[in-house]
Amino acid sequence: MNIIQILAAELSATAAQITAAVEMLDDGATVPFIARYRKEATGGLDDTQLRHLEERLTYLRELEARKATVLKSIEEQGKLTPELQTAIEETDNKTALEDLYLPYKPKRRTKAQIAREHGLQPLADWLLDEQPQDVETAAEAYLNENVPDSKAALDGARAILMEQFAEDAELIGRLREKLWNEAEIHAQVVAGKETEGGKFADYFDHREAVRAMPSHRALAVLRGRNEEILQIALKYQPDETPITEQSEYEKIIAAHFNISDGHKWLRDTVRLTWRAKIFLSLELEALGRLKEQADTDAITVFARNLKDLLLAAPAGRLPTLGLDPGYRNGVKCAVVDDTGKLLDTVIVYLHQENQMLATLARLIKQHGVKLIAIGNGTASRETDKLAGELIKGLSETDLHKIVVSEAGASIYSASEPAAKEFPDLDVSLRGAVSIARRLQDPLAELVKIDPKSIGVGQYQHDVNQSQLAKSLDAVVEDCVNAVGVDVNTASAPLLARISGLNSTLAQNIVAYRDENGAFDSRKKLLKVPRLGEKTFEQAAGFLRINGGKEPLDASAVHPEAYPVVAKMLDDLQIKAADLIGNREKIKQIKPAGYTTEQFGLPTILDILAELEKPGRDPRGEFQTATFAEGINEIKDLQPGMILEGVVSNVANFGAFVDIGVHQDGLVHISALSDKFVQDPREVVKAGDVVKVKVLEVDAARKRIALTMRLDDEPGVQTKRSDRPSANSSLPNGRRGGQPNKAQREKAPQNSAMADAFAKLKR
């Protein structure tokens, strides 16, 4: 199968769809553009499918290039056979390809190569083929000046056979999969590191099937090893197994080469090959595979959380006061107008309560502030409390306060974009501006920050950083283009995320706008330096111009499709302004009557949907949580409390909820709903406002167990009837249902929190 056929099979698409998508990607088209405006060519492949296609296309092309290199290398050695060439050409992954190449890969002189040079290859072949019991007598026939005795001859022959066994591609592939499917990873604390490594206490003596290990546990164990707190090893048989007993893996090697069970010398060769050569290599591979799989799973979670944060509903264009809380350095305050323009800044101090309230009241009245955005960092609860008192003391009834995440605000403050925008503003005050703006429009502000600094998941510094950056950048690009931007108000960092644009073009657009005034049509974008027809095609549909000469410029209708709309207007005998938003008129249009060779039914339907709701925002309605008064720290929490909170992150094992005490609580996946939940995102997503009950508080370890099942009682285990049925598959591959007697006797009875964390540990 060629690359197109492989991708078509993986995406359940036709070769024509894949070919069209690949050609457009190779021609420089972006995923958002292809997904939105080239549905006819790709048969409606969405952005998720196109991202997968783009990733796999890169992998398969790298694989093809590597195959060419391997074939050339083996051919130059004069060892390429038709069978080997076929095997290489049919290989569909890099690991199998390297297995085939291993015997021919140039390497330093090995013991086996030296033995061959000393004429011992025939001895090794004869010992394997004939399997004589008296190996020493057989070896005497191969003595020479380099091989003084039978022991040296047998050692050389063994080195040759060990290399031969360890380089058999079919055998290694089989052993690799067997080890992955059956082996356990064992983690133990390094002696003397018990106190220092307290945060890894759950893994001081931990055993788990390597293939079923969830990403968060795998990354935790690997971090413990990197910090020299844990030592880990792969176990393929029980610890009490006698060292002389032949393992299943050794039996497979022996059977592969037809080695008799009664031939001690060859069995010892097999044992030495497995334990000193093959297993050590496969153990490293398995741990690498575990890390790669954990990275992929974790990055997927990070990407989903980032998407939820970026697409959080904006509070809207309202004058906003941003508060960046702090004790010693004070509360940094910044007022921005309804467009995000900075109006005023000041620093106030919590210990000067009256002066602080008076200053904030003045700012609110002077600038007509409607929203107060409070960063959720140090001193946020105290600041939030004073803001509440401030609102009560003012007559404005439409003034509201909201605690927002300040993740990445300090990164933005010291960034180049912030320095360019506010060259004379103190770095600490820039953070307050960011906090205010991210309440008005989270997407527009968060795109200025490195996605990795927004705090979208656990262990993000442990995963593959280039893979993480690539994935998160793709999420940002997809979100920005899904929403679209107003070209006359958007910042350069936001414009840079638009399909077809980059930092240079974004800066050029802003510079042109500053020099010549607001754009009154999309066509005028072609006057921007270095913005040509190709770039215009990619970007125009995602750029909005409100109040311009052409009403369609405020919509997601691409300029290339304006003639289609013009024909609709002619048929209806009305103007564009009278059609846009007019549902009755739009219902009179028959889509099939406007299809052409260039624009098929999918595009016509998209045009009509956009005309009905031009510039529609895919983000939901703005909502905010009201944190309970008097609950400021973890010590203020009591089991049984029902609180409101905001989902900060969603993991595979549950959701973390900010309830206003600096430490997020965990709603385990089993406590998200009365029904069985396979994926927490089926129930919640980052940014959701939820009601939770406190089950238990572990202040020493800073852990808070929560439940969204408000009828759950603290200290009482989950009801059996509410757990997965015996026929339900659990995420780790185990089955649900009633436990046996031994399990019931061992089941912890202390608390629901212990039950939840015991599940995590298992």
C-alpha cells in the first residue's frame, strides 16, 4: 500500500479525498482553510481528521525516506535479497524497519564479528544445526593461532549465535509484543529517600501492567525515577521464580531456532541471550514506548483543556477593572475600556483597607467600570472579599466581580508583545491588564501567551516538548479561526494565528491600520505589504470587517463565494443588507439551485447558515461561579459542604475543580455522575461552573476529594448499584461487578477519599 492508500484506510476515506487534502497541504494551505472552504475537494474531512492526516503524512514520508536509506545501505554491502527488499518495502512502522536493518547496520567490531574473522562461523552453524552433545570435541576442529583451545572456540561460537538470535527481526517483534502485553512495571523507593520523596509515596512499592498504565501514573513514576526517588524495572516473571528455570521467553527463542530441550550448552546460550542482551534492549524499548504513549495521552488531554479554555465564553465588551492580588507588593490594578484599551493603573494594599476601597471606588466611577476581574493567585480570596464589600457599598447594581485564572499572566508581562504594547508600564501592572482583558475575551488575550504557560494539565514539563508545542499551537490555530477576528481591533499576536498569516504579516496589518485607518473592505488587505493573493485566499474568510462597504465582509462567507450570494440577491431582488439575518428570505432559497463546479452543496449550505447568523460566535454563554463566603483556605473546608466551583482541568481519571481555596479539589471519574462515565469530558469541560460536595480533606497532602453526586455522604463508600456492571469495561481493562470475598475483606472502609485514591493507585 502506498501512503495515500494507508491514509485512506486509517481515515475511512477515499483515495481521492486524501489525494486532494495532501495536494492542498503540500501547496501551503492550512488545516482551518481546507476544513472550512474546501469541503467539496476533501469530502467534508473535518479539522480533527485533517490534523491526523497531516501528522501521519509526515510520519509515513519519513518512513519512506528511511526505507530508501536502509535499502541503499544493504545493497552497497551486497546483501540485499529480493525477499529482504520485499519485507522492507512492506514494513509499515519505523520499529519493524529498524529490526530488519539491525543485522546489516554498520557498528563497532563486536565479539561476534571478531569470532567470524577467526573462522568460527561454521562452528556456530554446525552447533545450531546438528546440536551435538559433546560440544568441546566438536570445537577442537576449529582451533588455530587465534583460537588456542576449545573454550575460546565455544565462546566465539556463542557470541555469534547470541548476535544471530538477537538480530532475528521476526523473533524480536514477537518477543517485544509479548513482553509489552504481559510484563509489569515495578517501582520502589530508593533507600533513604522516603522523606525527601514524600510526594511519590503512592509509588514506593507499586506494581502494574505496563500496557495498562494510565498516562498520569506513568509520568509520575518516570518523574520519580528522574528525580532519583524511585527505581523502576520491568518484570516478566514472578520474583520467586528460580534463576535456573527457563522462562516463556527463552522457550520461544529456543523453539524459533529448533533447539532441543536437552541441549544444555545451547539452552545456556539462549538464556544468556535473553537475559543479557534481548531483555535489556526490550526493557528500554518498553519504557520508551510507555513514555511515548503517556506523552501522547497527556498531550491529548492538554490540547482538549486548552481548547476549552480558549473557547470559554467572553464576558463581552464592557469596561473592566483587572486586579492582580498580592500581599507585600500590593494589589496591581488596571482599568481597560470596552475595547481593551488601557485607561488607568494604580497599586493598592490590602492592609490599607479603607484607602484601597476608596481608590477602587474612584476608578469604577471615573471610568464606568462594569466588571471586576480578580486573578486567582496569592491573596485572591482576600481581594475578592474586599471587592464584594466594595460592590455592596456602591449604588451601581450592574457591577459584577469574577475570579479568573491568572495562569501565564506573569509570562505575558515580561514578553516582547507586552513590552511593545506597554513600553513605559511597569511589568507587574501589565499582568493586571492581561487579567482584565482575559475576562472580556479569553481567546484574544490567551493567544499572546505561550500555550505551555497557561497551565492546561499535569506533568506538562515531563512530556515531549516539541510534540506538546506542535499540538497546542494547532489547537490555538483551530480555535482562533473557528471564532474569526475583527481585523480592525485584533492585536498582532491574534492576527498571527489566522490561517495563512504569520508574525510579520500580522505586524504589517497592524502598521497599515495605524497609518491608514480602519480597513473598510477585505480587498484593501491586498494593499498590506507582502500580503499577496495566495495569503489573501487563506486568510480572508477568517477576518471580519464590521461596518464596512461590503456587508458580507462581516461574515464567514469567503470573498471567492460572493458571486454566489450576488446571484441569490438578484433572484430575490433584494440587497445584501436585507438578506443577512432574514430567516424568512433565506428559507426561500433552494441550495441545489446555486451549486456549481466550484461550489457544491456543502459550501452553499455553509453560506446560507452564515447569512442567517452572520459572524456567529461558536462560544457559549458567559457564566461564573460564586465562591462561598468565609471559605478562603483548605482548613476552612468541612466534609459535607456543598460549594460552587469552576472546572480548571479535566484528566482521564476525573476533573479538578477550583472552589476558591488555592488548591483545586478532585472529582474522581466515579463521582462525576450517577451513570457510568467512560470519559470525564462526557460530563464536564474546563471552564464549566459546577456544584460539588466536599467528601474529605487531607490538609497535610493538600488533597480535596469532591463529588458532583450531591447525595453522596462523606466517609461512605460508593453504592454497589452505582458502580459499573459486570459487563462494563473499565478504562484499565478490568471488569466491573461484585467483588469476591477476599476483595470485600480487604476493601478499605475508612472514607470515600481513600476509595478514590486507592482506585488511582491501582
